[in-house]
Amino acid sequence: MADGSMVSNKSRIAGIVTAMLERRKGPGARASGADLLESGLTSLDMVNLMLSVEAEFDIEIPQTDMTPDNFRSIVAIERLVGSLGPAY
């Protein structure tokens, strides 16, 4: 894995989430299906998470997709990213 292209979407998303949880000193999302709000992220964190995902994947998330369900877990975010653009 010499370059970023070999890193999976799930790993990239998990890295963003882990960094946010560490800043919050939360327990961390132990599983990719873990509820991020229950893991310690606030609603403001969720907005920052959305912006971070857009920046990481160079995508624009349509307003209709900016729902709590799409950002509830790493798996949900991975599914959203996969639906919005070319294979990452």
C-alpha cells in the first residue's frame, strides 16, 4: 500500500471518525456499524464529519442525502460515498 489509492473507503472513513472521536475523547466506534452519536459525536461533529467526507473523497453530498441515517455509522457513510461517484 504505497499510495492512498490502495486504502479502502471504509479505512479512510474510519480514520476520519477515529480522529474526531479522539478529539472528543470518546470511546471510539469499535465496529463499522457502531452508532456514531452513541460513540460520542455531537450534531456539530456530524456536520464536520460530512464536510470531512466531502473533502476526503472530493465529492459534494446533495442536500437530500444529508440525513442522520447516512451518517449514523461508518458503514452508512461508506454506502453513501459509494453511491455518489466513481469507484473510489
